[in-house]
Amino acid sequence: MDRKIAVLGDIHANLDALEVVLADARAQNVNEFICTGDVVGYNACPNECCKLVRELGCAVVQGNHDHYCAFEESLEDFHHLAAAVVAWTRRQLSSDNAAWLRSLPYTAMVKGIQVVHSTLDMPEHWGYVFESVEAEPSFSYQKTQACFHGHTHVPVVFEHQFGTVGRLEPGTIELRLGRKYFVNVGSVGQPRDGDPRACYCIYEPSKHLLEYRRLEYDVAAAQARIREAGLPDHLADRLARGR
Ligand SMILES: [Fe+2]
């Protein structure tokens, strides 16, 4: 059977968005999942989202928020609002889900597809890749045609050919032979590209096809959960803006 893979990440404990994405992926007859990390943080349903992702039984890499929330490290250097969310999430997470998050690798190879949350050159440093120049070092470590990542919450594809890196805007993209693609799958639970809809990708390796999908979900419900939990208001506000 040809692989049809849903690649999703930066879920950030947004259950309302995750449920819509998983339902859409199943309606698209996806037969495999890959998760680029940051299952928790920012939103109000960390355990529920861990449960759904764990039930997928798929490859999952560790995101920076997964790391902060699952390891009892100092939050001294954090912005006070970020520290508040991490501390809240630590209190919520079951010991089993925290142990699962701690066990996640920084990178994964999934039958010829590389996966990382941030960058391939220094995955544990959580560098951000917004521009082509920032994507360049990862290509030195990219052994496969496609590598999926997240972290910025901005969907974009970096294309490497003859030593230069270009940018492709999200849509339906054909992967060409001899080129490599460092694909940011966008964010399920807290998009930051100005479009509040949940974002993920479907990748069909045998067809060399990558398709970005954007989905409306119940933003008001996710906002209500944030407010009920006593998490910072701006986390609820930004969901509606997609910033
Ligand atoms: Fe994230």
C-alpha cells in the first residue's frame, strides 16, 4: 500500500484543534502519522492531547515545550508568562505522560523520512528557522529527500538545490528529484502566520506530493478552556488572530 502520511506538530495542548485535524486526516484515508513535537504547552488540554498522540502509535520527536514541561528544570530565564504556562502544565501532566514526553528523541528517521522539532544541526538548541539562511545548516545533516520540522508555527518549505536554498509557500507542492526539502508543517494548536486555522501536511512519497491543509476548528471552545484554567489571557486572544 502506498504511504499517505499526516505530518502534524505544535499541537500545544489544543484538543479542539487536534480532534479536527485527526478527523480530517482519517477522512483523507491517511495510513500513517508522524508528529514533529510540542504536543503540550500554551493550551489547556495537555493530558488529552498526549493520549490522542500516543494512541496514534507513531513516531514523535521532542519539542522544546515537551522538554520544559516534562523535565523539572529551572524556569528562571523564562518570560514570566511562559514560565506560568510551563509550571501549570507540569502540575497537570500525569506522571505517565511526563515520562513519555521525557522519552521522546530529538530526531527520528521514519522509513526514509527525517523528523526534528527545530533544526537538524543542533536539535537540542531549539534554533528557529524562518529564513533560507537559517535552513542551510540543516541540509548538511539531511540524508533524505524530505525532512519535517516545526517550532516556528509558520508553514513554509525550504528547497535545497545545487547548494542554494529557496523558499516555497505552502500549498500543494511537487517534490522534484535531486532536490531536498526541509518542510515546516505549521502548527495544529497555535498558528502564527496570521491564519487562525489549524495546519498540518499530508505527504505521499510515491507521488512526490506534499499538501498543506488548513482547517477551521472551534477557537472559542479552546479559548474558554484557557480562561477556565486560569492561563494567561493573551494565549486565548492570539488563537483568534493566528499570531
Ligand atoms: Fe511550538
